[in-house]
Amino acid sequence: MPAPFAFDNTFAAQMDGFFLPAQAAPFPEPKLALLNEPLAQSLGLDVEQLRTEGAGIFSGQSLPEGATPLAQFYAGHQFGGFSPQLGDGRALLLGEFLDPAGQRYDLQLKGSGPTEFSRGGDGKASLGPMLREYVISEGMHALGIPTTRSLAVVTTGEPVYREEPLPGAVLARIAASHLRVGTFAFFASRQDIAGTRKLMDYTIARHYPDLATIPNPAVGLLNAVVDAQAELIAQWMMVGFIHGVMNTDNVALSGETIDYGPCAFMDRYDPGTVYSSIDRQGRYAYGNQPGIGQWNLARFAETLLPLLDDDDDTAMNHAKEALQAFGLRYQAAWTRGMRAKLGIIEAQDEDDVLAKDLLEIFEAQKLDYTTTMRSLSSIARGEAPRAGLARANAFEGWSARWLARLDAEPNGRSAAADRMDAVNPIYIPRNHLVESALDAAVGGDLGPVQDLLEAITHPYEVQPGSDRFAEPAPDAFDDGFQTFCGT
């Protein structure tokens, strides 16, 4: 039988000095808990073979031919403070492979045991957080948001010890790469200009190959990453996603969402929403994400300064121009996204104001963001507004402005309503549903996780019998809900 992965490991082959070899810890009884069969099929993998061999492969116990397990170097600004050496403390990059379309992916194991970067930790993970990443990353993919994806979860047959013993697990994750802002920060903070240049060249070859031949590839890379992050964060904001820990080691240069730790989806609309138990000051609150994105990109620009230009002033000007452009690019992406959510095709200068006025109504009335946004298409079809909107004094005036806009759109309100239903989801990984499903899974029942996955991977389609997956959390749940990083 051929090996399940045809590895083609450019990072291991080309980037000596940017990683350390590593091995997974021994696990007594690995078992395949979840296999993402649709993803495996799209990657050109043999699903039957993975069902048979996946427990060993995805726990790191059986290395496929060509695998070169390694732990990558990186640093990171964690809640604003710089940590000069972090690295893969509980993850292994097994290798890279190509899908049938020629797209290159990393295959990484998360929770596979300690490495040289574990800093005294056990390098392992428990089942709940690994399933959380599986569920939410698949939900994000279904919403059309760039993301790493989960290929499998394997239970290890041993407990991990946090506040209490929990079942151990390993997540198999694929990503366009695991290159981060923090990867550049590791080498730049050591004033290793040659290493930073080598990393820049590799990043361009991997993600932005058209930049290799332009006059200033470093400026091109900075602008490309700024563009990718502006688009990504705007997409997060469209669906109420809160990353929870936007440290620079969690900013992927590919523009994918990466590292789903204390992440969550906002229920009631409130820009100050924070769910992460470790974000006590609200640094990474929902409404702060665009500003933090720009701050993180400033740290990236700092790492590139010696490569942007030999003249310090010119290099600084390149960095400032790119960072100033972030705000414009983010705002354009946000406006474009909100315009689509409101069913509007033909842009007008007032679109920002129209969208922001609506969100002020949401906030004042403490309305559920997802269900209320979805309900607007019903209003466009002539139905009465939901109770929360109907109670808002400002909504009648707002809806008159909005409906007048739709009347001027091609094919009027009906066509606009159909467009809205294609971008405003019914089902998202709601926090109370995720927590309930994870509790069941830790208790041995994966059924609720699978049911939740079925709903959220078809987020825009009405699914008979799935009403509970569209319902907001009870107020008592949302008021006290916290998420945890799971380390």
C-alpha cells in the first residue's frame, strides 16, 4: 500500500537553523476520534487508509515515509509584551504535501508532546480544546473565511492533568504554512539580517511568488501581508468571531486564521465583548481586533526594516505607508462586507453610516448579532421586524432608509433578500452549543459534536429539525461565559 502522504518538505530541506528535530511522545492507546473525510477527499488522500492507519499517523506513533518531524522557531508579542523565544512547544510539523490542484499544505500535530520549546510544559493537549479547534475551524471554513483546517482528532489513551485529569488528544491540522509574524520576530530580534532575508525569500516563494521579481520584494511582502490581514479581520467582524489571543505568534503570513484557543462567536452585539479568561483587560475584545491587527503588522514591519531599504528614513517611510494603508484596506473590506450583508450592490458614500447606525441599534437593544442580521432578509420580503428591532425607536427610520436603497437596486427587494441569505448565516458554532457538545465528547459521546458539525458546515441553508442550532444562548449562559486556551 502506498504511503498516505507524498511528502515534499521544502521547509525542512531549505531552512536549516529555523527549526529543531522533534518526536512525538509515546501514547499508550491512540484511537481515531474524528476524521474529516470530506477534507481528506478534497486533498486527494485515501480515506480508507486513513481510517486504518490514522490513529498511528495522527498521534505521531507511526511516521509515514518522508515525514521529517520538527518544531519551528518563533517569538511573539503576548498581550503586548515581547517573548524572544517561544517556538512549537506542543506541536510537530510532520511535513508538507500537495493536493491534486498543486496547493501546498503543512501537516502539523498539535498536542503531540514536549519539544525543546515546551518551557516546562508537558506539550500535550486534552480532548475538549482539540475538538473545539476542529469544530470552529470547520465552521469558519464553511463561512468562507481563510483558516487552517482540522484533518483529524486522535485520543491518546492517557490522561493529561490540568485543573483535573482529562482525556488526552492530538489534533492533526493542515495549513498553507505555519509561518508567522513571530517567526520573523525571532530572527530580527537577534539582529540576524541574513536569517530574516532567507525567511523573507522563503515566505515569498511559498505564498507570494509574484513578488520575487519586483524591484523591492520586502516592500511587496509587507503590503501583501497587510492586505491579507485587513481582509481576514474584516471577515471575522462580519460573523462576530473573536479570536481571543491575537498575539504576533498567532498571525499567519498566509492570511489564514490560526491557533483557535480561547476563541468564540459573539452572541449579543457589543464591541466590548471578551470571552477569553486570560484577556482580563479586554485587549483582544471584538471591537479592538482591527486596531490590534494593525499593531501586530507594525511589529512585522519592524522586523523588515533592514530589508525595506538601506536608508533608515526610506525604510521607515515604506513601513509607515504600508501601515497607514491597513486602515483604508480594512475599512474598504468592512464596508464591502456590510454592504453585502444588507443586500446592497450599488455603492454609495453613505453605506458606512447606514451600517454603523444599524449596529448602534443592535448594541442599544442587546440584540443577537447573527439571528437579527439574518432576519433582515425577511423584512426585505415584507415581514414584520423581530421583536427586538420593533422595540427600537430608531429602527423605523433606519429601515425606511435601507428599504429605499433596496428599491433602487437591480430587481428590488426580493433579489436583495436572496443575496442577503447567501451571506448572513443561520448556523454558527454558538458558544453554548460548542460547550455542550464538548462536555458530551469528554464524557464519551461524540454524537453532539457530529450533529453540530452537520449544522455549521451548511451555515446558510435552512435545515429542517435544526432550529436549536440557530437559537441564541440563554442570557444567563452568555453573561458568565469564558473560554480557555487549553494548555
